[in-house]
Amino acid sequence: MPRPKGSKNKPVLTIDGRIAQVTAEIESLQEQIEEKKAGLKRLNDEKAEEDQKRLMAAVLARGKTVDEIIKMIGGLA
């Protein structure tokens, strides 16, 4: 079977070299996953903060105090 052009000049990785290469790739991907998880946590925190602001604005628009709203919610539970 003929070899592809230029293949004789490329070093062939040993099994250990290929294992090391794959292990390094996995570690890199794991780092990327951790970064994405941290970004997702920040976004979720921002969303919770925005939701809380909207809730407080709705409470104030109803003309009731936070304590009155809490008592109302407590009565529903």
C-alpha cells in the first residue's frame, strides 16, 4: 500500500506518546468545562439578582410592605 506524500517525514508517536497526548487533551477540556461552569454560576447569580429586583418592584407597585407580602405568602403555605 503506498504511503501518503510526506508521511515518511512525520514522526510516529508511540503508544505512550499518544496516551500522553490524549490525557493532555482531556485535561484541557476539563479546564474548559470548569471555566464554563463558573461562567454559568455567575449568570445564574445575575439572573437571581434580577428576579429579586423585579419581585421587589412588583411588591412596591402593589403598595404593600415586604412584611405584609411575607405574611401573605406564609398564609398560602
